[in-house]
Amino acid sequence: MSILSIITINYNDKVGLERTVNSVQEQTVQDFEYIIIDGGSNDGSKDFLNRSKDYFDYFISEPDTGVYEAMNKGIKQANSEYLLFLNSGDTLYDKNILSKVLPNLKSYQSQIVYGDLYMICEDKTNFINSYPKKLNFNFLKKVLSDIHQLS
């Protein structure tokens, strides 16, 4: 059993899904479980998943009620201690990021491990969204509120 499960959720974003899967496939370390949850897409995502199925530890394409149900489906399939939600369209920072992170996961004394977010906008500008060194309730409450507003 690996220590990390990567969960990708997708709905009708074949281009983003391919970008995300390629980012995961390019990692120099492959010691993780990879789970794909697709909400029954009709844009070719399901065909891509079927062609690539040997790469995933688990994938399913079926209708669901949205992002949170898809995430919960992924959690139920996961067999690892840590979960990384890398949603359709997201990519890992570079091909070596997991080789830097995975060896250290076992040494963390936390249930949540996080890092900064490197954003590349549609207009090709970019920025780093830095998170506090120590998470607190107010920060998590704001993040959850922001996520809820996006959905």
C-alpha cells in the first residue's frame, strides 16, 4: 500500500483531464495510488479514461450530484494514509515534486500536509498563493467558504 492516493474528479473537461493525467504520469516517482472519478461526461473524457485505464488504480464514469459526491466517491476508494485532490485541469508543479514530498510524508506529525499554490491564469500571468505556516480554524473556514462560492 502506498502512503498517497491522488484523486482526480472530472466532468466534461477532457482537455483538462488529459493535462492532469499527463502531469501525474510524468512524475519521476510512481509510488502512489491514482483514482479518477468522472461524473458521466459526454465530451470524450470517458473514451480517454478507457484508453488509459491501465494507468489508474481505479476509475469510474457515472453520473453523480456534483463535486462533493465525486470527492466522496474518491475518498471511499482510497487505500492510503494521505489524499491529494488534483482536480481536472490541475497539474503538479513539476515532474519531480512527488519525489521531493513522498519521502517526507511519513515523518510529518500532522494529519494535514499542504503547500503553496502556483497559479497560472488564462491571460498567462502567474502568482503564488502562499498559505500560513500554521493552519487555524478561521483560515480553514474562509477556504471552505471560498470553495463553496466557486461551486
